[in-house]
Amino acid sequence: MLIKKFKNTFDFFDNRGLDSFFLACVTSLIIIGLVMVTSSTVDFAATKFSNPLFFFKKQMLFIILGLFVLYVVTRIKIKFYYDYGQFFLLLSLLLSLLVHIPGVGVTINGATRWINLGFFTLQVSEVSRLLFFIWLSGYIVRNNFNKDFFKIFIFASILMFIIVLQRDFGSMILLFSTFIIYSFISNVRLSHLLKISVAAIIPIILLIVLYPYRVQRFLAFINPWNDPQGSGYQIIASQIALSSGGLFGQGLGSSTQKLFYLPEQYNDFILAIIGEELGFIFLVFILLLYIILFWRMFIFYSNTRVNSEFPSNLVLSIILLMMIQTLIHVLVNIGLFPTKGMGLPFISYGGTNLLLMFTYIGILIRIQIEKKQTRSQAVHRSI
């Protein structure tokens, strides 16, 4: 009976041109995220807010709001993004500058990255990345990517500079790496990519060297035990959590590191808490969900690329933004990348990240719907 219900559900999505495996992976990750955000914050929330379910309620609210955002985005025709691409570029720059207006921007731990919207704070760099790639995906359809590559990179550099002014070095690295890989897959000349990569090395080194806390993070990444109570603390605590979980974990809710030892245990280091409570086997399961998710997305990208250049460019940008963010989060948690404030897609706590993920999914679903409609119209015309 249960198998039949699952089959009927899959058939329902397939008949509408939607990828059932893709949606199943997304749903599974969201549910895992809700459970783990709750598990990792119960004690912290009880102490700080006198409400052990504080983060659960907020995450649940973000999911409900995200579903509404997803519904709205699936109603927007892809042609809208293409027609108004230049406005998305302008909006990405203006939105990133808003945080520097007194009374609008919110400063936390010395970084000004957020806009206060009342019930949650919007991290503008995450939104501006998507807006930039919406513009880029349409621009290279109208123009020659190779010919205008350096002109395009100037706009990317302006956005990266504004993000750096927000003291969001991690988001800048994500934007830069996504842009390089996106350009490579889009057949930009290797000589162009090498030139800007070499040119970017000096500014990136300066951005690390000129800020002592970034130097400390980099040194902690190389050897966290040189400063176990300072810059190396988070990495060591994360590795202790992962190693103490073993194969099957200590049990849901039984993490020790979440008890005021590992900072940002519900966001930047949620993977470590998952490893401690549910073990290595469950971590492998989560990674398999991401692998299947990105595999299905790449298949969709390949199929869309045949006759829909702008939608396929948009799909590619979403794949890379999600995949590189996931990779950075995993590498930070296991100590193979310097500590960055980078949540795990669909799982980590955070309104901006979760709403943005629902926006990504909404765009992909809209592209799938329009592709299904185009195919149906072609069949009717042939009949």
C-alpha cells in the first residue's frame, strides 16, 4: 500500500514534467535540516531564549515562507528574467550597497552583511549572487561571451569589491569561483581565465594579509593546534564532534559539542553535529542525497542545453552556486578549508539561505514546466 502511494506521487510529478528524484532529495534534505536544527539548538535556545523550540519554530516559519516563495517563483515566466536582465544586475549592486546606509544595514561581529526586515535579517550577498548570474545568463545569449569577457568581469569585480566591503570574504570567494567555473563550462578561452585568475591572486592575498583575523584563520587551517583556544578552536571542536560520532553516532540529541563548545553549531558547523549524533554512515547518506541532487540537475542542464540557451545558462549557475557552497561547507567541517560562514544548503539554519534555496528550486521547476509545455505544443502541431 505504501509503495503504491509513493508510485502515485512520483507519477503525479512526472506527468507535470517535474523530476521526482530531484524533489525527493530536496524534501529529504529539508526534513533532515529541520530535525538537526532542532536537535543542535534545544539547549542553546533554552538558555538564551528560555524556549528550547525557538529555532525549530523559526526554521519551520522559514520553510512555510519558502514554500510560498517557491509557488510565486514557479508562476514567473523565464522570459521575464531574460527581458529584464540589466535591471537584475543593477539591483544586485544597489542591494549590496544598501547595507552601508545607516539604519538599514545590520552589523554583527564587526561585519555589515545584513538588512533588517523585522522578522529576520536578509544577507544581501547571497541574493546579489543570484541576481548577477540571472543577468549574466541572458547577456551571453545576446552577446559573445569571449569577446565581452573582460567587460563582464569588471561588473563581477565591482560586485565582489562591494561584498568584500561587507567583510564577507567567503561570499566573494564563492562568487569568484562560481564565475570562473561557469565561464569554463561556457567555453570561454582558457587564456582569458588564466589572465583573470593570475590577476586575482594578488588582491586575494592582500585581502588575507591585511586583515590579521584572516591570517589567523589561514594559519589555523594549516595547523589548528598552534592556537587551540583561539583561531583553531572551531576546527578542533568540529573534528572532535565528527570523530566522536563513529560509524553510527551517539544518538539524536546526544551531541556534547553542541553544549556551548562548538560555535554556530546550527549553521556553519551543522554537519559536524550530524556526524557526532548520527554517525559516519548517515553523513554518507546525506552526501549521497547531494550527489543524486546535483546529478539530476546536471542531467536537466544537459537536456535543456539542446534548444534553450538562456534557461540552460540559468540552470548551470544555480547548480554551481549550490554545489560550491555545499563543497565549502563540507570541507570546512572536516578541516580541509579555512573557516568560512557558509551554511549547508537546505539543512543549516537561516532565513536567507533557505528562502534562496526555495527560489532556486522554483526557477528550476518553472523551467521544467515550460519545457513540458513546449514539448506538448510541438506534439499537437505535428498531429
